[in-house]
Amino acid sequence: MANPIWPPPTVRPWAAVFAVEPDRAQVIWRDRPGRELRILGGDTDMIVPTDHGAGAIDVVGLVPGADTVIEVHTASGRIDLALTTLTPPPGEEVMRVATMNDMHIGCNGFGVLRTMRHSDPDPHTVPERATMAALAESAAWGGAHLLIKGDAVHQSHQHTWDALARLLEADGRPVDLIPGNHEVSPSSTVDVPDLVAGHPLHREPHRRDLPGLSIVLLDTTIAGRGRGRLDHAHEEAISLAADAPGPVMLATHHHLQTTERARHIPVGVARSQADRFLDDLHDVRPGSFLTHGHTHRCRTRTYRSLRLTEISSTVDHPGVWAGYAIHEGGIRQVVRRITDPAALTWSDYARWAVGGYWGRYASGRLEDRCLVHSFDPAAV
């Protein structure tokens, strides 16, 4: 258990839909240990124990693009969860890609003052356990290629890279990595490696061509600084996107700000750089999809024909990984909470950071996490 004081004995039954796909939904709950919940919806009718205080389950057999209600029966009564399943993008599904970011391997605390500690005797730290669980669950979902969007380690030390390498070696999938601001922090003791377990960590703009999608990976870090940049690689990244054989996803660690000066922390890429880049990307590859980390929250917005998303941290609340189902005519994003109790117990406790505000801020809305984007700019 990640923290022995959680859950408190006064917690009340609670449930919500965290992720939705065309044929299923991920339901998360919280209740006192020693109870049971009954969850009904679609083809699912299941009794689940509340031994760990928090948990998650997939409700399967739902109808794509339809309104439905999932029933959660608790000791205190029934909770009805209304949702609308996603309609798949146009065309056949071609492949699936999984992404993770902000795993912070080597960090042992959370919160404004790092007072929320990973205090338990498990030989694997909480960030390692969360990463292991996210790797296993994203592979089971069908993510054939893995993309890690920065802050995989909390600081660049040999032992943190070694820990990440062991996890990636055990996973065995092809992986592309880019650094985040934590990997280039002044507290680091080794340079960012070129390879992690034989997988490339890209410092220069790079394009990975996959079936149905080309991913342009862009290092937005500035050594010793938390904020990001685009100008240094603007032209090369745009050229890679323009020459791609098909639809484009662009991946960075830093988010692209809508203002010149940051309105919240952490600081991303200033609007003057971001908007110029987005305008050029729209001109050469309208309908492209962009995904970022860094903010530890889930959010989405559009810019002309482009869709931009931010994905929460893998280790802290809500503790997620993101999956992308690539279709001939579009892309479907699903952000799922890690369900392994070894990680979920901690991530649920971590929602109390910043006086409990973090639990409301970091997850975003369901439509920020799970969405469909068409590659056809006329349909955007």
C-alpha cells in the first residue's frame, strides 16, 4: 500500500466514468475497505470488493455512439452514471499507439512541498510501480508502439536511467522517447543518454513513420530551465511534417501556451513561438494532432484545423497512460487510469495535493481525455 493512512474510515461511496471508448467505459470508484460494489452496464454485471479503497473496472459490451447508463450499487444506495460512447473515426482501424509522460522515476514525494511521501517497504518505488503497471495495461489494450513524452526520470542520474531501462527491457515493445525539463535540470549528474535500453531518446527533430500515422518528435527543453521552446527546431519540424507520407501526430513535452506570459505553472512554450508554429503546421499538414505532457493535467483545445491535447502524469493523480487508435480517416484518444492497486492506491491519495484542489484540476473533463479527431480538415 502506497500510504498507510489512506483511505480514511470516513470515506463515502463514490463512482465516476473516467474513460469511454466505442464499446466500453472505465468506471472508477472509492469506498471504505471491506465492502462490495455491484456494477451493471452493457454485458457487465459484476461484484467488486473495495479492499484497496479505490478501484477501477471496464464495463464492456456498450453500443458505439450511444447514450447509456451504468448502475453502481453501493452500501448506501445506487449511483447512476450517464455517458455517451464514442463513435469511431472514419475507416478501418490500422494500429494502436500508447503514450506515457511524467513518470518521474527517482522522485519519492509529491505536493507543493513534497510532503506526500512514497512511504512503504516495497523494493520498487511508487514511480516504478506506476510505470510497470502502465506498460502492462497499455500493452494489453493493444498499444503496439510506445511513446514517452518527457520527464520519464525525475533527474538525469545513472541509477534513474538504469531503472527505466530495466522496465523497458521487460516490456519489449518498440519505444521512442523525448526528454522533459526534469531530465535537463541543473541537479542532474549525467548527460541525457542517446539510447535507453536500446531505444532512441531524440534530441533532434525526428519522424517515426508507422502504419497510418507519422509521429514527429520534438525536444522542446532548455537546459536548466522549466519552460519550453520551439523556435530552435521550427523549420526542421515543419519540413518533417510536410514530407510525411500520411497524417501527422506531433509530440512534445511542453504544452503550447495560449498567452505570451504563463497564467499557471508549469510554464510551457510562449504564444509567440507556439502560434507561428501551429500556423505553419496547419498550412503544410491541416488536420494534424498534437499531444503534450508537462502540465500534469488533461486538457484539449483546437487551433484552426489542429487538435492539441495535454496528458496527466503517469505516477501522481490521476495516474494515467494514453492510447491512440489510428484509423484510416482519424484518431481516437483514450486516457485511462492505471488500475493496478500498487499504483492506484497512491494516485488516489495524491489527489489531496494542494489542499485537495489537485483532484479536481488534474483529471480534466471526460471530453478532454477521450475524443475523436478527423484527419480531414473539412470535418474538423
